[in-house]
Amino acid sequence: MASMFTVFPKTTHFLSQPLAKSHKSDFATASVSFPSSSRGSSTLKSLRARAGLIEPDGGKLVELVVPEPRRREKKHEAADLPRVKLTAIDLQWMHVLSEGWASPLRGFMRESEFLQTLHFNLIRLDDGSVVNMSVPIVLAIDDEQKALIAESKRVALVDSDDNPIAILSDIEIYKHPKEERIARTWGTTAPGLPYVEEAIKNSGNWLIGGDLEVLEPVKYNDGLDRFRLSPSELRKELERRGADAVFAFQLRNPVHNGHALLMTDTRRRLLEMGYKNPILLLHPLGGFTKADDVPLSWRMKQHEKVLEDGVLDPETTVVSIFPSPMLYAGPTEVQWHAKARINAGANFYIVGRDPAGMGHPVEKRDLYDADHGKKVLSMAPGLERLNILPFRVAAYDKTQGKMAFFDPSRAQDFLFISGTKMRGLAKNKESPPDGFMCPGGWKVLVDYYDSLSLTGNTRLPEKVSV
């Protein structure tokens, strides 16, 4: 099992995904500030260093994959049930549920869970406590599928080849309020929202929820499965390394040296607080992303080079793929990103400018206020146990020839390299200033954009050689 975990010795080979939105700070802002903790007025330095991993939401990690001895029996059961075919994004959400990223959810949401999520960004448990849940994890069906299910209380979920891959039991079918779901999740119903166009606009008018039993662990057979560690596997690896603090960094972009500065400075500060072995969970998003984002396989390849070049320390970094789709829902979605990392054992979460944001799909402006994500995380119900680490701004310091924390007293010394600028340089095979990104990582980006120009495509297939 140890070989699965991404320790990244110098000989490891890895891979890549989205270069994300086109507004300025995507690649330029990266660094942490520790002026205040996640809650109240106490400083982060006053937080007491405690050994051990944070408890999963609800007190126990929910794992919904059928144990090996019962799989044959369950497959026979599934063969005789009405069928619901999953889309690629449905499969990603099933993966999320099956491994416990959404603990304590036990399946696709029933109506009561859906409404609590939509209106309160939380779910209340039987004991009266609440857990954060900010994005609906639901399964849509159309009128024809609803008619085929009829009075059955169980359905088989099947893949694109019509193979049963899960059973949904004690089902509940209810109306799919698409407009309300979109408005409350994204704060707008403007046309052109990537996830909405892909997964909601043409989906069915009904939602089906129930208890989920996944017949086998989800595999994609794309050369990256060894990096898709479940929360349980991550916890075991973090314990094996003796982590007494885990700080998670969510990203869907290549890693530049400003990001690395943020992460290494975070570890230094945690050591100053009294932790003995804080471990970084570098956790790139691996599900659906918009078409102009760098594909997962290329992103992962770029991350590998960052570790090979020593920009991040392989001994204190665990790199793993987070299987969730990307919604680009700003302050609403960033709560989901933070909550899921609690279930993987993280007790610190790094948040930056405009997390999970994007440009407005119609107007020339950001869709969300750049500071609202970190403010919302500091107040979000159900995330009180998680310490939020806000970014400070990092930019290229021309006097030092490297990425550094921005000093407004000498603003003229700093260069902000936007995501648009970076992509333009890579497409034109030009180099950024020395010290912006490690040479190996930059070459991966140049190779990616070069391959696009050779094929004439706007985006390559996900799979590249590992």
C-alpha cells in the first residue's frame, strides 16, 4: 500500500489539470497571513498545538463501498432492479460519496437534506448537532426514468456501458427545482456557468435520493488511480508519517513559486506554534473542470516536477487527487472544499483570493467578491473545528528575482503575473522571469500548450503517459 502514497521521491513520475479562470490573481496571489485565527479575535499563534488528526464530521468516516465478500451477492441483486444511468459527473459525485468525503451523508440527498443544504448550507444530525454542507450532492432523473422506477424502492446505478456499479435503496423521488438550485448555489442564473451548462441545464426534472451501496471501489484506469487516495487511506498515510498537524491546500492550477512560498511559510509558522511534524496535503481537484482549464493529467505532471525540483519537500508533502467536480460557485463552494478536507484529517485549511471563483459569464468582472470566500469560511456553521489560514499576496520581487510576499511600501519592485499573462507566455514558448516557476514545471506547461497548437484542439484528452 505504501507505494500508492505520493511521497514523490526524485524518481517519481506524476501528471496535470486546469489552469483555471482568466482573471488576474489566479497565479499571482499566493501566501499566508497568520494575523488572526479562524474564529474570534485570538491569534493563530495562540492556538494550542495538539497531536492527532481531526475527527470526521459526524464522528465517524462513512464508507459506502460494499465489502469484498458481499460484492457478488449485491451484483446479482442489482441485475434485477430498475436502472438509472450515470453521467460522468454523476459518477464523480458517487465516488465522493462512496469514500466518505461528504460524511456523514450516506447517499445522494433526499429532499430534506437537499433543502437544508440549499437554504442553510448545513445538515442537522439526529443529535441536534450540525455539519457543514454547502453544495447539493444530488442525482437527477427524467420523466421516463421516473416512470420505469414506478413503485420500486431500490434502483441500480449503471455506467455508460450499462454495467451496474451501485445500488440506491429506500429511495425518495422529488422535484428538481433547477432555477432555485442554480440561484442559491451560484448567486446568479446568468447563462454560461460551466457546471450548470454541463450538469444541470439539460438534466431531468426529478431528483432521486437514497442509501448508497457502491459495488466496487471507483477506478478510472487513466494512470492516476494510485493518486486517488480516499479519506481513510489519507488518514493512514498521515498517521504513518507522524503528522501532528495537517494543512490542506486546494488547487486546480499548476503550482508556481508563490504557491510554494505560501505552503512552506505555513509549515514554518506551524512549527513556531509548537507542532513537531506538520504535513502538507497538496490536494488538486480531479473532477469536472471547465474547458479552458489545464487537464488533470498535465497538472499532476507539473506537480511532480515541483517536488522533483525541490520546490516542495517530498518528505513533508502528501499529494493526492480530490475527486470532486468543480462548480466555480465561490464562497458557497469553498465551504465544501474545506469540509471535505476535515474528513481527510486536515485541521488547517489555506484559503486565498476569490476561492472557487471565476469571471462573470456575461459581464467583464469577477463573479464573486475576492474577499468573501475567506470571510465566509471564518464564520461558516459546522466548520468551527477547522482553522482557516488566509493568504497574503505574493508577487514577483524584481529586486530579489523570486516570488515574495508583497510589500506595499515598495510596490514598484513587484510584478504581478496574471493567469492570462502566464498562459500567454506558455503558449508562445516564452519564459517567465527566473524564480516564478521551477524550470521542469514550466516545461510541462509549454508542452501542454504546444500539444494544443499541434492538434488544433482547445483542450487535449485527459490521458497522457505517466
